[in-house]
Amino acid sequence: MKVPATVILLLMTLSAQAEQTILYWEGCGISKKAFMGEMAAAFEQHSGVKIDLKGGGATKGIRRVSSGAIDIGGSCRDVIHNRNVSPIPEERWVYMNPVAWDALVVITHKENIIDNITLEQIRVLYKGKLTNWQQLHGPDAPIELYVREGNTSGVGQSIRELVFGNYNEEFVATYIAKSSGPLEQAIEANPNGIGITGVSSARRRDVKILKLEGIEPSYERIKDGGYLLYRPLYLVTPMDMQVKPEIKQFLNFVRGKEGKAIMRKLGTVPYEDAIPTWLGYLKRRQVAIGLDR
């Protein structure tokens, strides 16, 4: 019996799909919005390897790679360290590969009249000492601060690191958000809302991004370190990348000419484009860890 051509084509398609290599990526929603969607699509076209993307936050990305549950993670923070400056057990078995730079930005509702905030105002805001917009030369209305849940989120860790120099700093907030996405969405809808997130995802929301100390978080100011709150974005890989050679292949692609071009087009600064900014970041990180006290 002759098999119809359409059936043969379908079988060939299913066979090709079954043989396709898939890498599983989970983690930081900011990294996902910054470049991962476009990067994964370009890599699949380049190599035939598909990357399955899921969010869940930096902690999830690091720890699921460490446990062997996924192939690659995304993170906007480094691993958490013990007092002896070694990684905690659940984050020990990974390589943290910096591939890009992101900035922490203060966002408000798009109709908020405030357009600038200082580092000191951020500190007192997160300590519960700014409660009305009049204190920031705004309207007579309550300030409703949104923060990330827990102390290990990428944004939460970065605020503690860069603004307070203390990973154990406690925040006084009106609302607690499970991840950056819900935090951003809530502020989009709340005229009294304020919070901090990554610029890479904030740019894709209908919110107002405030200047910090009069400086906008532009591509150039992140690149040259002129904007004060910046941090690396990491690809998290297992220590033994030979288990799946495609992991190393993807990392090389992201760090290569095509990967960097994708980032620049999206407004994300490739890590190696701004190496001098690492010195300023490292200094703040040493303070937070307690190596410079």
C-alpha cells in the first residue's frame, strides 16, 4: 500500500522534533525579558538546539542548576555565601557566568509627578520613614511600597547589597510581591505605588522610571558606571558542562559577536562592553559581604 506524501512528511517532522536537543532554562524574570527570548530564538536558528524558557526568579535558577534539575539558569545576583565566604550548600555546584549588565531602577505609576529620587530617600523609604508623597514634593497621598518576597531574590539581594551594604537589612513595605512581574504590574495600576526592579524589564512596562540622583538609567550611563545602581546578569551553568556540550555552545554564543549584537539591539549592555564598571560594583559587594569593614 502506497503511503500518502502528507503522512510521510508528518512522520519526518515528528522524527526531527523527537531528535531535537532541548536545553531547559529557568530563573530571573529580568534576564528573561532583557535578552533570553530573542537569544534563545537566534541560537535555535543557528544550532538547531531549542531552549525551553521558564521564569521563577534568580534563586530558583541557581538552585535548580545546582541540583541538576535543569541545564541553565538565569540570575541577577551572585550565589549566597556563608560567613567563611564559601557558597551555601544549595548554591555550591554551579558556575556563575556574567554576560550582561542591568540597573536597579525606581518605578512609579506613569502619572506620578515625581521624576527623581536620591539614594538617601531610597534608604529612608525602605525603612518605613517616607509614608506620604508630600515628603517627596508630590501630592498628599500615601506612599505604597512594593518589595520582593524573602531575602534571597535577585532584586532584594541587590538592593541590600548596593543601597544598604547589608544583606540582612529588613524592609518596611506596604505590599509583598512573589516576583518582579507581579510587582511591576501592581505599580502599573496603583497611582500611589513605588518599587524597585530591573531596568531591562521596567522598560517593557507602562510605568515611570525615576532618575537617580538626577541621572537616567540609559544604556551609556549603565555602560560607563555613571548610573549608580548596576549589577551583572548571569547565566548559571553546572560545573560539569560536558554532560551536555550544548550548554557550553550556548554560553559561547551569548558571549560571542552575534549574542552581543542581540543584547545591544535590545538596549542591554553586554558584560564585556563595560568591564571598568566592575570595579565600582566589586567595591560595594565587598562592603555588603563584610570584607571591607
